[in-house]
Amino acid sequence: MSLPPTGRRVLVTGAARGLGRAVARAFAANGDRVAVHFGSREEEARATLESLPGDGHVLTGGDLSDPAGAAAVAARATAGLGGLDVLVNNAAVNEPHPLAETPYDVWAETWQRHLSVNVLAAACLSHLAARGMIEAGTGGRIVNIGSRGAFRGEPDHPAYGATKAALHALGQSLAVSLAPHGIGVASVAPGFFATERVAHRLRGAEGEAIAAQSPFGRVGTAGEIADAVLWLASPGAEWASGTVLDLNGASYLRT
């Protein structure tokens, strides 16, 4: 297999802002070409695209909650980049729905949204990307953005915790099946890290309590997670295929 260390063609889902933006920038800074996916935040996605160093990056909008929409996103990214060497399944739904306070109809709809994006979309995109990699014969990488919540539980976001656990399991199954084709599949499981979306939670007493979850006394950064994703997608990380990499500042230790 001949997966290059740079100049690769990379699809990052949910790259309009936050971690997706940081991941897109990390790959672009590495000399890779990036397809920046967005669902509804086109203006922010364009800002991400314009911030990327290098040339040849493309914008790829589309609804991942439907398999046909996921297929369209993959097709546009593949056409825009001339193929795919790396897929980063970052797009996710994370809505609060504590059982004791959530009506049944809202509960069911919330679970469906989480399953559609966090699991089914990742499965569909992984299929499409991997088949292209197999046909090209050059190997590739798939990196899933999971969560610490898959292990420690998410009482107010149970569908998020459960679907991230499913995403980890999907990655491990694909790691076994795709290894003969030179395709490595791994996941990261971040703890709490700072983004625009959660900035309001990091102020005051709540912010202090969140930071205290780690013995380092702080939360993570999107850049720290992006650096790990970049390494897992590298040629040298083949032996890490199948791993679920904890990135939580020792705030939760699995045994």
C-alpha cells in the first residue's frame, strides 16, 4: 500500500466550526487537501474553507441524516478532490433529553436523530469511502470522533452516549474487515474540550467544576484532539488500527 504522509484527499464531516474546523486546519497545514462538509452552517463552513492553508480544498454541503444525502456528500467530496484517502466522521447530534423530563414522542424523535447522524451516516460514509480506497488499491484511513460519554454514561444525553459507543464498535469491526486492504480505522474518545458551542458552560461555577474533572485543572482544546486525529490518519499509525484513544486529561480512566 502507498498511503502518502501528505498531499492526501480528506473528507471531514461537520467541519463548519469547532472540532471539525480544527481537524480540517490540521490536515491542511500538513499539506493535505480537504473537503469541508457542512449541514446547515454554510457561512461558517466557508469561513473554515477560506482559513485553510494550501490549495485545492472544496466545500461539500449536505444532509447526513438520510443515506441518500450521505451518498451525495461522499460523491461531491470524491469528485472535488479526485478521490478520498482519509475520512473523518466528526458530524454529530448532541441534544439534551433526560428521561424523567422528556415526553415519549420527543424521546423517540431525539433518539432517531442521534442514530441517523451519529451512527448510520458514519456507517454509510465509511462504506463509500472504503470502497473507493479498495478500488484505488492505495489503502487509507478512517477516523471516528467518539466520546468519553460512551464509557462513563451521559444521564442527560443518553442517546449521545449510546450512539458514540456504537460508533466505537463500528470502528473496531471495520478495522478488522478493512485491514487486508491497507485501510486503518480508529476512534478518539475526547472528554470535555472547549469550542464555541460550549463556551457558555466554561464560565463561573459550572466551568470550574468541569475543569476540575481533570487533575490538570483544565479542559482540552480542539487543537489537541485534531493533532491526535492527524496522527491516527498517518501512514505510521497503521498498528493503531482498531484503537479507541482516550483524550480526556485523566478525567475518566477505563480499566
